[in-house]
Amino acid sequence: MAKRKQEYTNESITALKGADRVRKRPAVIFGSDGLEGCEHSVFEILSNSIDEAREGHGDRIIITRFPDSSIEIEDFGRGIPVDFNQNENCYNWELVFCELYAGGKYQNSGDANYEFSLGLNGLGLCATQYASEYMDVEILRDGQQYNLRFEKGENVSFEKAPTRLKRTGTKIKWRPDLEVFTDIDIPNEYFEDVLKRQAVVNKGLVFVYRFQGENGWEEKEFVYADGITDYVRELAGENAMTTVQYWEAERMGKDRADKPEYRVKLSVAMVFSNRFKMTEYYHNSSFLEYGGSPERAVKQAFVSQIDSYLKQNSKYLKGEGKISYTDVEDCLILVSSSFSTQTSYENQTKKAITNKFIYEAMTEFLKHQLEVYFIENPDEANKIAEQVLINKRSRENAEKTRLNLKKKLSGTIDMANRVQKFVDCRSKDLSRRELYIVEGDSALGSVKMGRDAEFQAIMPVRGKILNCLKAEFNKIFKSEIITDLVKVLGCGVEVTTKANKDLSTFDLNNFKWNKVVICTDADVDGFQIRTLILTMLYRLTPTLIDEGYVYIAESPLYEINTKDRTYFAYTEKEKQAVLEELGKTKYVIQRSKGLGENEPEMMWLTTMNPETRRLIRVNAEDVEKTSAMFDLMLGDNLQGRKDYIAENGQEYLELADIS
């Protein structure tokens, strides 16, 4: 029965109310309804405690992660005002915990609370409460203790009683709701990362993180007495190129002529290093994952001033191009922490800011500071200039190499660009064409004569191919054997690493074959070469394996000849079966010859004839296991090899050639 379409009328328009505004659309507030959104809800509560401490109320925040995924955050600030509000004619807890866009951070006068604040919109505490299975709140202020409980966005209780405790503060414990978020199991790493970052940009503020570890409850403390300067010094270690610099300033300005003026505090700590690089940006102590205005300012100021220094001191070669920010960034450790009384975030998750005035003020500030720094520290300025030029020239050489490699790998197979000793087939029908990758020139002869030239092509591998499992791409593509194979395959290579992604040219539509058959001798050398070829395909063209285009041609281990016919045995078990079948018939048994020694008829019969050959289709799991074993047996892990042989060697004794 067909489903009846719902009519679209005036009554079809509805509005979400109360807790449903968050519970049914968490991604609007938190950026996601998954684990990332749940993590951001925690940061919203933490932000309020940090704002209190920054205003001078409390120097310690305690964060506890419970085994059931509930979280508790306790601060020692003034305590959230939750009593009756005469102006709004309701209790403040109703505004703070149950009303979006309500809070104490909307005023912007010179003596207002929270001049530089993480939480500006009055969304976080209420939204997190709405998104919780439950939330318990304990507040100490004005000689009173307030206790509130919320369940699934609704207030369950509100209690108020006098207390003799002199301290003030807020303790909030809640469990994110699995009806709202798809995952609430926030890992320890998230808490440790966030608390370390907040300790960096809130100097002297102590963050205590409590969690249940393997040996019971554990506690970690995060604090940087000198904030971003200590952090940069920690990152740089003992071998930085220059001394750590710390610069700070305040500015007043507007984003637009008709907008109100606001205040910005800028602070930057930086050092140059040829061993480590990192840049991080914070605003109102929120980590700006995507940077925005401060990042743009750093790029502009550092490139401009270093380029100016290089020109003034004739450091560029004749006709040499200008440096880029990449060249600077490769040797720069910099942490920027800015604060402003007005902030334009890209969204509620606060991962980038867009303030025009902050960009302009910070650019001008950094240019001036760098100019003074270079004048006052000529030796360090020279070191920086030389290192940036080294980075630039290395980058340009690498780009040139990559371009040459890309050109080399995209070469076509024709008379003008012939792959050495490659023998093509006549057919252009992709559903028939087979490529046999064979071991050495000797095998090439017998395979060439034993094949069907209509649809079978041959590519010989000369010598042992490079192990591509762990090799760098520039080393891989220096191998002529590998680049020749890539050309013959025709589909390009798959490169997922960011640094070499421009080499990725893979297109299955350009693949020239129906089957790629690896054909090597049935001995140790043959197995090793087969493994190396498989590893190359696994690293550079894994889709060919996933789509089932790669095969191994089995070579027989034994030839058993009688007066009337020849039998082939591919395993010891098959050999025994043939001998039992022959009974008392006279026979001659011998190990099968290498590919290069086989007669063409033998090659056709055992390895190339679709009716009689044995092909094994390769899958990714096979290659991973084979490569791992190959690496263990032939790699640098001597102890691992000894341990494996000690544990498993008895299984291979009958295969060993011991007389």
C-alpha cells in the first residue's frame, strides 16, 4: 500500500521548545552529535570556570572523569548567582541553566565582569545541561549552599541552606546523554590535551585532572608558571637556534568604521629551531584549531620582515624568487595568545576568529617587534635568514624532483618512451590482456616463446626490487625497475601521505590489463622476488589488489616422467598422490627446473595456458602477512628473528636441505 504524502499546511510549521532546542539538534550548538560534540560540551563548562579564575577568583580547577563517563568540574570562584533576580522577575538558575542566550557576559562597559571571556553567548552551560542525562550542581556563595538537580533538561530540585564554609565556588557533575550524543566515552587524551593547552595560556592557573586508571584513582596536574614562554621553551629544548622571545602589547580599534571600539591584548612567544616546528594560536584562551586572524597576521608579518632582511643583506641569489611562509614555518616554534573584549568566532565551537582589527593590529605589532629584534640581535637574525633560505631551496629542489617524478610516472608506452625489454601483446581488448611479471632475462626467453602473443604480455624484473614497505617515496621512484612497472601498469600510483600527495595520479580507468600475474621460480630467491613485487603493488597500487587484478602463477615443484606422460606436482602432497597412482610403473622424478630452463611447451602447459595453469588471486591480507614475515626474516630485527626461529623452527625441519 502506497504511503500517503503529508500535506504541507500552515500547521506543518513547528518550533522546538525548551530542552528540545538542543536535544534534537545538538550539532547546531556543539558542532557534532558525535564524540567531538560531546567533548565540546565539556569545554563549555570548563570555560566558565576558567573565566572566573582569569578574573582573579580562584587559582585551581579540579576536573574528574568517572568510569561511567560522567564528568565533574569544580572551581573556587565566586559561585554562580542562582537566587531570585528582581530585574528578570525569576530565579537566576532558570536563566543560567534553562535559557539560551542568558548570562553575565553581555555587558561591555569598562568595569564589567568578564572583560576577556571564553564564553560570550550564554549558550554553553544551558546547552550542556539540556544535553545531559542528569546534572547536579553545588554552589557556595553569600554564606549559602545551593543544590540543584536537572534530568534530561528539566529541573528536578532546587535547595538552599546556610553554610559555615568560608570558601566559594561551583561544582557541576553531569553525564552526557546517549539520547543526544552517539558517543559519550571521552578518552583521557582529550582531557589531558585540553587541560595542558589551558594551562599554557592561563599562566599560574592549576588544573587538577582526576581519573580512574589501572591502579585506582590517579591525579595529574597541569600548570605553567610563565605561560606560553615556558611552553615554547619546553618545546624548543636545549638545542634551539635562537633565544626565546616574548612580546606583548595592547591595542584599541574597530572592525569597521561604524562598529564600536574594543580592546585587544596580544602576546606572542617564539623561537627558531632546525629540529622542531610548531605554531599554535589561542584567543581568550580557546585553542584556535583553524587559526583565522592571528594565523594570517603571523604569515604576513614573518614573511614580510624576513624577506625584507634577506633583500637588505643581499642574501638572495641573482634572480632567486621570494621566500614563502612554508619556508619560515619549517623552523618556527610560535605560540600566540590574544584576548579581546569583542570577538567574532566562525561558530560556537570557537576554532577560528575573523576579527579584521585583530589581524591588522597583530600584523603591525609583529612586524615592528621582528624589525627591532633583528636590529638588536644581528647574529640570531643571520641564523634565521640562513635557515629560511635553506628551507626554501630544499623545498624548491623537492618540488622539482616531484614534478620530474610525476612526469616520469605518467609516461606512456610507445616507441618514443619504450620500457626496456617489455614485450606487449597484440590485443587491445582490456578484458583479455594479461601482464606476466617474470624473474630475470632468462625467464623472459622461455615465457616469451611459451605465451600466447595475442593476449599475454611480459615484463621482466632485472635483479632484486627495492623493498617498498617502509622506503621513502623519493627512494622508491629512483628505482628504474619500479618506475618501468608503474608505466606498464598505466594506472599511476596511489599516495596518501600529505607531503607527497601530489604524486598520486591513480586512475583505474587507465589500467591496461585484466590480470597482472607474478611468475617467479619456486625457490627461496623466487619467493623473495615475488614478495618484493607484491609489496610494491600493495604500497603503490593497493586498489589493484583490492579489486582482484593481481595473481600469482604457481610453478610445479616436481616433474614425474613415465614412458607415456609427464606429471606435475605443485606440493609434496601432490607428489605422493602421483607416486601412489603410478604404483609399480617406472618413473623418473626430478625437481622442476627454473623458468629460464623450461621448454616453451612446458611453460605454456604449466604456467600460461588458461585451461591448465594454476593462478592464485592475491588479497591485501596475504600481502600484509607475507610482507611482515619477509621483514622479520630479512630485516633489522635480529632478536625477533631468533625468537621466531626458536619457537617455530621445528615446523620447517623437513623442508631444510640437510644431508
